[in-house]
Amino acid sequence: MGIESKICHIYLLILILSLEIHLSVASNAISTGQSLTGNQTITSEGGMYELGFFKPGNSLNYYLGIWYKQVSVQTLVWVANRDKPFFNTSSELTLSEDGNLLLSNQFNNPIWSTNSSSSLLNTTVAVLLDNGNFVLRNVSNSSSIIWQSFYYPTDTLLFNGRVGRNKITGEVQLLSSWTNLENPSPGMFTLEIDPEGSSQYYLVWNKSQRYWTSGLWNGQTFANIPELTTKYFSDIEFVSNERETYFTYSYQDTSLISRFVLDISGQIRQYKWLNNSQEWVLMWSRPNNPCDAFSVCGSFGNCSTKFSPICRCLHGFEPSSPKDWNLSDWSGGCVRKTPLRCGDKRQGDRFQMMPNMQWPTNFQKYKVQSIKECQSACLTNCSCSAYSYIVECLIWGGGLRNLKELSAGDVNGGDIFIRLAASELPQTTNSKKIFNLAILAVGVVGLGLFGIIVVRIWRCRERRFIAPSWAARVPSGPFKYRELQIATKNFSEKLGAGSFGSVFKGTLSDSTPVAVKMLEGSRQGEKEFRAEVITIGRIQHVNLVRLRGFCSESAKRLLVYDHMPNGSLDKHLFRKDSQLEWKVRYQVALGIAKGLSYLHEKCRECIIHCDIKPENILLDVDFCPKVADFGLSKLFGRHFSRVLTTMRGTRGYLAPEWISGLPITSKADVYSYGMMLLEIVSGRRNLDQPKDGNFEFFPICVARRLHNGEEILSLLDYKLEGDADLEELKRACIVACWCIQDDEKNRPSMGHIVQFLEGIYELSTPPIPLDLQCLVDNLGYQETSGSSSQIYSNT
Ligand SMILES: *[C@@H]1O[C@H](CO)[C@@H](O)[C@H](O)[C@H]1NC(C)=O
Ligand SMILES: *[C@@H]1O[C@H](CO)[C@@H](O)[C@H](O)[C@H]1NC(C)=O
Ligand SMILES: *[C@@H]1O[C@H](CO)[C@@H](O)[C@H](O)[C@H]1NC(C)=O
Ligand SMILES: *[C@@H]1O[C@H](CO)[C@@H](O)[C@H](O)[C@H]1NC(C)=O
Ligand SMILES: *[C@@H]1O[C@H](CO)[C@@H](O)[C@H](O)[C@H]1NC(C)=O
Ligand SMILES: *[C@@H]1O[C@H](CO)[C@@H](O)[C@H](O)[C@H]1NC(C)=O
Ligand SMILES: *[C@@H]1O[C@H](CO)[C@@H](O)[C@H](O)[C@H]1NC(C)=O
Ligand SMILES: *[C@@H]1O[C@H](CO)[C@@H](O)[C@H](O)[C@H]1NC(C)=O
Ligand SMILES: *[C@@H]1O[C@H](CO)[C@@H](O)[C@H](O)[C@H]1NC(C)=O
Ligand SMILES: *[C@@H]1O[C@H](CO)[C@@H](O)[C@H](O)[C@H]1NC(C)=O
Ligand SMILES: *[C@@H]1O[C@H](CO)[C@@H](O)[C@H](O)[C@H]1NC(C)=O
């Protein structure tokens, strides 16, 4: 071999090396004849995205994909060969002379291709754009696009990407979830446009079962995703013309890294990358409750947001594939640990009761008269896996999907009895005994509660719920009137005169301190009263005052609550020597929002409080706020609104719809919350203003300053001497001004308020509520006097 050929070799080597370096460092494109292999990548011009081969997690499979270059956590936004992995990085991505982009494995077998071709050779180029779109285009005309990855989305919709349908070819762009954390092949869930042609999107399970809709496009956004508005994004479009129909959106600030993804769990989620903390934070998700994704936990799974991960197997079951379960794919569900012994009389099957569950919909009704007959109807049918008897007998066969705790708005639900092999349950001779025992236990616990001191110390910032044990589900009342008379020393120590009656301090015989509220003007019958009180008593949350029991004897109606040593918020807030520092105020605001959000959205029957004001916020030892007096609207029925609107001390907090007569929704609480939040900021009542001619109503002043971008620190309570976190102060002001918008539709939900205060959800600058000034002028600042007892005697 001659020297020349050696030199030739070296040149070639240099050429190849420089090509590699060129590819992995600078280039954003692949030209004809070039290829990508091994760990070579191309990067979009602005450095936002990178394309190359990747291996998800601990998987052994390789894929071609696009990810964020600036995000430290590997986050894929697009995958080419989703369900055809390759196993060796000697594979190659090549752009052929005729303009076909081809991925082939180490044996040169094609794995994936764009199937494109051009009649003129060497006229195409593949470019990774800075919006994450990978396009194949004419080399001399950048707007002549032959193929683009935005038309083949995987689980992520990027800004300017699209989900829709080509009306001519019938091609659809849909999002489909990954199968699991390590497998990008299409999973069970898809987001697709209504095939019937309306302007809404559905989330669909297994290509057949719809479980959520976006609602129709209203020109600005989709009815069920109010977050998707130009408030948060610069451009949102639903395009529908003769050729195609699709949805796309964008954001002007290109430094914002945000993604819209259909998660493995069947929720669509919008995340935002926080560069400071190097993590993705959730902006919003749908369905709101992850347990509402169809069959997210598969058969015999138990879904609850209290679990992490959200899926667990029912008692007596185990994951059908622990490996998938580990990778956040729960759709395979659970299988029995012990097979059923159907038919075997002696060793037969038993039932376990699960209280308060939402029922799967695939039941059959049986015409039998008692729970016993219903049970035996199930027991004698080998394919029956559960029954329930409330008013009628329902029987389920096969796998039970969508088992979850009953929550607000759910209709079909109650106790359900799951069939298990006898050996999975504690040994007893027959299942009826278990049932009787359960009833007995409930009775004993219920009676015993008087004597047991239950001291629970709830850490304020932790969001914990009282375990739904039998004892906690029913308030420990009824109390005897005489008992309460003794406990309160004949109602001698008055804590305050709240709405609907006075409150007295008391000590139960077990020395538990309590607050006893004597209701005035309740006109409900005994039975309704009890029913409502039991409902209210079941509502328990760390930010709600716990109802311990009640008394109902002839006309006497009393409610017994946990006693809160620090009293009500107004006492601390409006004092001249207020000690409430900003940190505490912010936590109080957040806690109240959490409590209200629970009332509105999380508990079984949505409850509107209707009377949010500082007097109704109590503080425990740790200054953890607890909302008091919720559920009273239920106890007072239709008299409630009349009492409320004429009541002293409530006016400054009442939403305009109370006065205008529009229907009252949970957004009325949002309004009152906003007014109160402003008072938390200023340390003064909004209505308690100096009466010289040129003052401005405080809420309007806040809205105006935000609107004009003026400084806001001077809005802070002067007692704090400027000692506050500016960012938090701004958040509090922004959210408060959104809360007091005239139109209830513009007010955020309590859930969003929580997210906003926690900093994981953004709100834009609020407009100035126009009607507010008029309303205030009409009401006048001088509160009319008049005691509530007067009002009652008039009705
Ligand atoms: C690419 O892979 C080669 C060998 O496979 C390795 O030597 C090199 O360090 C890798 N480069 C990068 C940037 O990871
Ligand atoms: C990939 O395949 C080539 C050709 O078969 C082989 O030489 C190489 O060792 C393989 N690489 C890996 C990482 O398996
Ligand atoms: C290319 O064609 C093959 C075979 O028809 C098809 O399976 C594949 O999905 C096509 N690729 C793209 C990117 O459309
Ligand atoms: C296309 O480009 C390749 C290499 O870049 C070259 O070998 C080939 O001759 C070109 N073909 C035409 C028709 O120009
Ligand atoms: C690419 O664009 C050039 C200039 O616009 C045009 O002459 C050429 O025909 C185009 N090539 C293809 C394959 O469309
Ligand atoms: C580039 O391509 C676009 C779209 O195919 C076409 O409308 C335009 O006329 C082309 N421009 C040139 C200079 O050929
Ligand atoms: C999903 O649908 C297919 C076809 O309709 C069916 O064969 C399959 O059993 C379904 N998967 C599950 C988990 O039900
Ligand atoms: C993100 O933070 C890193 C340091 O943590 C910094 O180097 C980088 O410039 C930041 N990126 C952006 C877009 O702010
Ligand atoms: C299902 O989950 C709920 C919590 O949401 C729990 O109370 C219940 O005991 C669980 N049921 C079973 C049978 O695991
Ligand atoms: C699941 O993950 C845990 C920890 O991440 C690990 O210890 C366990 O072995 C995994 N189980 C399976 C079946 O992969
Ligand atoms: C047994 O239960 C299954 C599932 O509920 C039902 O389809 C079937 O008709 C039942 N058989 C009898 C004999 O009732």
C-alpha cells in the first residue's frame, strides 16, 4: 500500500470526524446523503430542542426522538418509532437523495420512514426547528414543506403543534399516552377531536370509551378548560375550514418551557419548567380528579388521590404485573391472590364490604327483597364478583373497573361487597357474623366516643384528612340538652354571637373543650335536622372546624364544635397591636382556600358556605385556620338567604349576585374570600375607611394599582412595617382582585386559588371590577344596625 493511499485514509478520517463533530455540535439539519448514528444529535437553531437516539429509563430499547435540550430531566416531546424500537446504536437515520428520511437498524433493515419522495434529486433537507417541529423541506424554499413531525404528534402538543383532522384525506392528529414510563408505544388513552365533526375533544380509553370532553369551542377557549385562554397563552386557535379542522396554541415568550401532555394515567396536563428548582410543575390537568380517567387502575384496582401512586389493589388482590405497576402503568389491574372456590359450600366464598365507593356501571339489577337474598344471588352465580344492596339489589360480573371513593357530584355509589375466597378474610363460621360484628363495633365505637378523649394535633401545613373510620364518619352526637347545660355551666361563658346564634364555651365530661352553638330560628323538622347534621358531620378536613355532635330537643337546636383556642381571625387581624406576621397571614389565606376548595369540590355533596368573613375563620393553637359554620345554609333552607342579606356584619363580603338575585354558586364564596383576603393584606375592614372626600375603596385601589403596574407594598398593613414577601403579597393581591370580579364566571375556582397561592398556577393581571364601586356607593358605608333576633321575629 502506498503513502498516497494512507494519506487518503487520513483525510477521509478527518472528514468523517469533522462531520461527526459538526453534526453533534452545531447543525440543526440533515442534508441528503448525510446520516445520524450512535450518540450524534442535531440541535434546533435556538438551542431549545435536540433530536437523536434515546433509551427511556432502564429500558434496553432505543428510539429516535426529540427532547428539550435545556431541561435537565430527560423529557421527550416526540418519538418517531414509538412501537418499533431498535436495540443497537449502530442504527442510522439517513436522508436519501430522493428525499426519504429512513431509520434502519444495524442490519440495514428499515424500521421507520417518512415515506416521502421527490422527483428532483438532492433537493430536500431535514431540519429541526426551534419550536420542536422536525420538518422535511425543499432545500431552496423553506416554506415548501414535504413532511413534518407536528402532523404525527405522540403524547405531547407543543406550541404551534396541532391536534385535529384533515377533512380531505381523513388523516387525524391525536395524542396518545405512552404505555408506561419506559415504553413510548401508544397506551390506552387518546385525546382526539370529535369524529362527528363538532368543535370538541374527547379523552378516550381503549379507542372506545369516552371519559371526558373539552366542551365546545366558544370562540375563545373550550368550555371545560378555561385555563386555555389568551390570558395565559398568546394565541389560541380552533381552525375549521373545508380542508381541515384542528386546535393549536402558542406563547410569545419563547423562554417559557411548557408542555401539554397526555399522561400515562389518562389525564391531560400542562406543565411548566421551573429553571430555578429544575422541575416540572403542573399548571392544570383534566379530568380534575385523576381517578376519573377511565379504568386508570384496571380491574379490581382502588383509586384514590390520597394514595401515591393513586392506584392500589383491593384487599385480597395483587397487581397483575408488578413490573408495569412500578412503571406507572396500572391499566393491567389486579388479580386475586386466592382463586374463588365457587360452588364449594363449606370452604366457599365470603364478602368484604367497601364503604362509600363509586359503583362501576356494568351492574345488573336483581329483583330480590333483602340484602340476604341479594348476597345469595351473588354467591350462587360463579361469575358474580360483587353485590350491593341499598334500595335494590345490584350484581357485578367479571372485573370491577373504576372503583373509587365516592366524591362530590358522583351519583351511583354506596357500600359495595366484594367477593373473596374465604381464606382471604378473617376466619368466622359465616359471613353474616362478620356483618353483625361490624354493626356491633360501630355501635360500641359510637357510644364509647363520649368517654374517649380523642386528641388530634394536626400540623397546619400538611394536608391530612381524618381517616374515614366508622367513628369519624358520624358525629358523636346526639347530646342531651342537660349535658350541654352542664358542660357550658348553663351557657355562662359566651364566646361570641355569630350568625344564626350565640356560641358558648364548654367542657365535656371528659374535659374536652368545645364550643356550643345555640341555633336561633332553625325551623326544620327533627328528622331533616338530624339528616343534615350527619351530612355536615361527615365533612372533615384540616382546615374545617370539626362538628363533634348536636342536640335536638323540642325547639332547642345546638351544635357542638371543637374549641379553637385562638379565636376568630378578625380578633387578630383588626387589633391595633396585631401580632399576625405576613408568613402567618399567607398560610392562613392558603389554609382557608384549601378548606373551601374541599367544601366546593372534594366532598360528597358540594357545599357553598355563603358566609365567609373573618369572624367565621377560627385559629387553632398553631394558627392553622379552620373555616367555621359551613353547612348552615342547609340547616336554614330557604330562610337562609333572607337572613343573610339583612344580617349585620356580613355586607362587605356579599357577592353582587346576592343582591341582584342571580343564582348563588360556589363563586359567591370566592367573592367573599377575595374581600377577606384584601383585609388580611390591609389589616383593616374594607368598609372601614376614613370618611374624607377623596378616599378610594380599598379593593378598587388594589385593582387599579395592579392594573397600572404601580407599587403595592404600601397596600400592606402598616402594622407590619413593610415586612412581607413581595412576591407573596403580589400573588395575594392578584388573586383577591380576580375573586371580586363582577361576573362570577371570571372568578377563579377555590382549587385554582390554592394552586395560585402555592405558586404552581399563573394568573394574569386582573381587570378593575367596574360594578364594585357602584355597589359600594349604593350600599353606603354605614352599616345599618339591627340584631339578628329582630330579623327572626319578623319572619
Ligand atoms: C459518543 O459515543 C462514543 C463511543 O460510542 C464515546 O466515545 C463518546 O464519548 C460519546 N460522545 C458523547 C458526547 O457522549
Ligand atoms: C451493534 O451491531 C454491530 C453489527 O452487528 C456490532 O458490531 C456492534 O457490536 C453492536 N453494538 C452493540 C452496542 O450492541
Ligand atoms: C410509512 O409507511 C409505512 C407502511 O405503509 C407505515 O407503516 C408508516 O407508518 C409510514 N410512516 C409514516 C411516518 O407515516
Ligand atoms: C446528490 O448528492 C450526493 C451526495 O451528496 C451525490 O453523490 C449525488 O451525485 C448527488 N446527486 C445529484 C443528482 O446531484
Ligand atoms: C424547490 O424549490 C425550488 C425553488 O422554489 C423549485 O425550483 C423546485 O422545483 C422545488 N423542488 C421541489 C422538489 O419541489
Ligand atoms: C415556495 O413554496 C411555497 C409553498 O409550496 C410556494 O407557495 C412558493 O411559491 C414557493 N416559493 C418559490 C420562490 O418558489
Ligand atoms: C380494548 O379493545 C379491544 C378491541 O375492542 C379489546 O379486544 C380489548 O380487550 C380491550 N382491552 C381491554 C383491556 O378491555
Ligand atoms: C437556567 O439556570 C441555569 C443555572 O441553573 C442557567 O445557567 C441558565 O441560563 C438558566 N436558563 C434560563 C433559560 O434561564
Ligand atoms: C380503597 O381506598 C379507600 C381510600 O380512598 C380506602 O378507605 C378503602 O379502605 C380502600 N378499600 C380497599 C378494599 O382497599
Ligand atoms: C419496583 O420498584 C422498586 C423500587 O423502585 C423495586 O425495589 C422493585 O424491585 C420494583 N419491582 C419490580 C417488579 O420491578
Ligand atoms: C351470573 O352473573 C353474570 C354477571 O352478572 C350474569 O351475566 C349472568 O346472567 C348470571 N347468571 C345467572 C344464572 O343469573
